[in-house]
Amino acid sequence: MKVVTLVGGVGGAKLAYGLSRIVPPDDLTIIVNTADDFWHYGLRICPDLDTITYTLSGLVDPVNGWGLAEDTTQMLEALRRYGEDAWFRLGDRDLATHLIRSERLRNGERLTTVTAHLTAKLGILPAILPMTDETVATKVMTREQGELDFQTYFVRHRWQPVVTALRFDGLEQAKLTSEGRRALQQADIILIGPSNPWLSIDPILSLPGVRALLATLSIPRVAISPIVGGKAIKGPAAKLMAELGFSVSASEVASHYGELINGFVLDQVDYGQYVPQKQVLTCETVMNSEQDKVQLAETVLRWIKGWK
Amino acid sequence: MKVVTLVGGVGGAKLAYGLSRIVPPDDLTIIVNTADDFWHYGLRICPDLDTITYTLSGLVDPVNGWGLAEDTTQMLEALRRYGEDAWFRLGDRDLATHLIRSERLRNGERLTTVTAHLTAKLGILPAILPMTDETVATKVMTREQGELDFQTYFVRHRWQPVVTALRFDGLEQAKLTSEGRRALQQADIILIGPSNPWLSIDPILSLPGVRALLATLSIPRVAISPIVGGKAIKGPAAKLMAELGFSVSASEVASHYGELINGFVLDQVDYGQYVPQKQVLTCETVMNSEQDKVQLAETVLRWIKGWK
């Protein structure tokens, strides 16, 4: 059973980790949002790819869910000594990832190839694929400050500005990678992780041809709600939904994906929410421990395999 | 009395530090070799500029004489986890310098401007000028391994290969900066630091027009010998001289500079060495303590001011 999962950062990484423990590596492909990526001090920073990579390698900071465990910030403090604002956290160990990646990209390598190199060196066996090798950049229109680059909104302003619209710069010119396309075409199950539907999953789905491709696949296409009890487990998903005029609920997430999915997983606290025209699984979806991650992956896959 | 000093790395930095303690900042210009500079993981690394900057700011590692005191190597260790060779030491704090510089250079700033920014932020008042804004790269022809990039020879192979020739790639197209030219034209004294004459000073002197410019200046032009008692205080100067067929002595350094200098300072252990057609000062030149550095600068300047 070939499983492809579409993910953003921390929430998606937890699901991907759970899957990686129970799906044979050759049967698991993780397609990752890259619309949050940006250049900073000449470094190409790919927050979601790194969160997935660090999580699957076991090196992730267990408290934050991103960055490397026990990383230090000597470089950042030295930046500040030079009077730099240094608003984006760059751990010292984390820098090695960015330096290797940036140099290889400048030398003309595809992000897909660079990611395969980095993940292989950390002993990761499943394929971690950036959604595209082209540059896509989320732009956030805010009420207070006009349009902001994503990381300026997300990190510098701690997602406090009120969002009125989103756009993905470069998306029309970008392409799903051939590796990603092949994985989707060969998939037996597609899982959309409990990531931010608007910020993390929409960029992947909105790549030219991806929605049309998914519509041709007569296989289980299941999303896991990142909204639990009307709140986001982490990050701005709930705040963003409210600002964009949606009710903040799991069922609203399901209707956002619409016919793109034919199955939906919501948390037990949202038992009974109205999710029409889809297979629905209600279970514990909040992943704290390692066991939670494996168990959610197992529960969801077992449920899907039982579909008629 | 306007003083211009031409320097390379550690030895020159010690003299520059001594000068900076006794010469008013507006009257001191430090012109620095950049032929050792190179790109590494997308970072523009300028070893001599950084050694001078770190020394004058008081941040230098007092044991090595280069790098930042109490720096850490988390990034390097993370590079190695990715299987990288990581042969060039990049301290975590040190990285901030390279990141700021590289980004500004990529944005089209001149190295002169970038250096002025970095040194000002560290509270350094005298002008520290790269010899040129263009790229010059020392290439070392070795008996064992053919031609090597300078840092490959110097750091990776710890200057152990036997050198048969040197060349400075890009030198013919490079220009002394306008700031450097003005400083030399307005100088009352030119001091060549106790740096490696072949590797650190020759690139500066060999920039188009520099030797001709110096020849027009009827002022004291004094070199301090980096060779003391037939040995180099630090680095490959003595080994290199022998390999290039010179006798390893202070007087050989003086004759290498020839008519470009009209004064020469040699260490007291070399008292009596034959240095024709120049003013000669014999004194303690080895700089260990802070006091040594100030004292050598004082002694040399007082001696020059007494010239008839």
C-alpha cells in the first residue's frame, strides 16, 4: 500500500513520523509545502522541509517541534552585536543545513536533489519531496501593515496582524516535481496531514495540475483536521480561519477541501460534527508522545483499509 | 602624522593594534591583503580582514591570534554529521561576520563599504581598508599536488606541501581602492607590517600602480621583518622562503622589498645583519603582550620621526 502524505510543518511532521514507523520506507512519500521558504542572509531556509527532516531523523527539538534539539544561538548573538535585528531564529547547528542547501542550490542543483542528499545523510529512508523545485512565496495581506512576506508575518510579527487575504507568488509558474507526480499517480492512499489548510496545504494543492490530478485518482484521499475543539493545536490556523470569515471548526476544514477528499478524520472532541459526503473517522488526533503519532497513523491507515 | 600600514593576518594585526593605541584614529589607515579571501559554503571569508577587525575590537581569540575568543563550533560539527569534510574552521560567532558580509556583497556593496560597516559596528575607529574591491586569489604551485587554492594549501594541508611558485589570480584586473590610494598619497609614514612578504604583502604591492605610487612618495617607507633569528614568528614565511630559494633571514626580507622601502626594522637577535642603503632600527620586535604591541609601534614611530 503506497502512502503519500501532503504536509506543512510541525503537525504534519508528527503524522509523517508516525507513518514512517509503520509504512515500509519505499511505500511512503512525504510531499512538503515550500511556500514558506525564503532567503535570509544568503541562506535558503525551508522551514517545513527542515521540520519534517529533523523530526524523521529524531534530531528535532522536542519542546518546539521544530529546530534541532539542544541547538545554540552563538551566531544569532553575534549578529546582534553587529546591530542586526536577527528576528529569525537560526540555531548554530541548524545553520549547517542551510549552508549546504544554499550552496548546492546556487550550484544549480534542484531542491529535490538537495533534500534527498540531506535526508539520506541523516539516515532517513522515506522520500521527502519539496512540492516544487521552483520558488513559490506566500504573501500575507494584513489589515495593519499591508502585504507582508510570510516569515515577516509569521515569525517577526508572531502572526499577530489580521489577515485579509493570501496569495502564493510564483505559483502559476511552478510545477509539482516529477517525483511528486509519480508518487501521487502510484499512490494507494493520500493523506493530508493536520497542517494549516490555507497556509501549508493550499500551496501544494494549488500547483498547476495538482487538483486535476487528484480528481482522477479513485483512491482514498483523506485529510486530518488541524482544528480540534474549535482551536488550532499550534500556530495561526484558527485565528486565520476567523479572519478570513470562516467558522473555526473541523467541518469547515472538511468543506474547504471539498471533493478533493473523500475521507476526513476529526478529533473525538468534535464527535458528531456535520461532514457530508465523506467517510468520517472520529478518534484521538492530538499527538504529544511518540506513541500518539504511531497510533494515529495506525488508526487512520487501518480505518482506510476497511473502506468498502 | 598620517600613518598607513600594509598588513596581512596575525603579525600585521598585532602591529596595527599597537598603532591604534597611539595614533589618533583619523591619522591611521590599515590596508589589508585580500588575496587569501575565498568563497566557502556561499560565505565570503576574508581571513586577514577578520583577523585585523577582531584584533582591533578586542574580540580576537588571544591564543590563536585569529577567530573570536570563546567561539564554539556547533555548526562545524553539524556539517560533519552531514558527511561534509569541514576542513576550514568556521566558529559559530564568526559566522555572523561572514553572513552579513556575503549578503551585502551579493547585494552589490563594495568590500570597502561592507568592511567599514562591520568595523564601525564593533567600535573600531581607524580605517580598515581591503586592498581592493575586486577578487584576487592566491594560487600556490606545489611540488606534490600541483596548483592549490590558497586556503587548501594553507589550512587544509597546513602549509606542508613544498611551494615552487605563487601567482595572484585576478591581480592584473584589480585596482587599489580610491580610499587606499588617497591614504597612501596623504601618508607621512608607510609601515609594512611583520607579515609574510610573499603571501600577504606582495599582493598589495603588486596591484597595478601601487609600486609606482610608492616610488613617488618621498616619505619614510619602513618594513618590519617577520623573520626573527632565521625563523618565522608564525606561519609559513620561513618555510616558503627556503622553498623559493632564498636564505631565511631578515636581510633577505629587506632585499625582497628593495627600493620600495627606505627603512627596515629587524629584531635584536638579528643585530648586525647586512641591510644596505636603508635606515635600520634594531629592537625587540616579537609581540606577545599588549604592551609589546604598543611598545613596538611607539619605538618604530619615534625612530622614524628622528630621521634626518
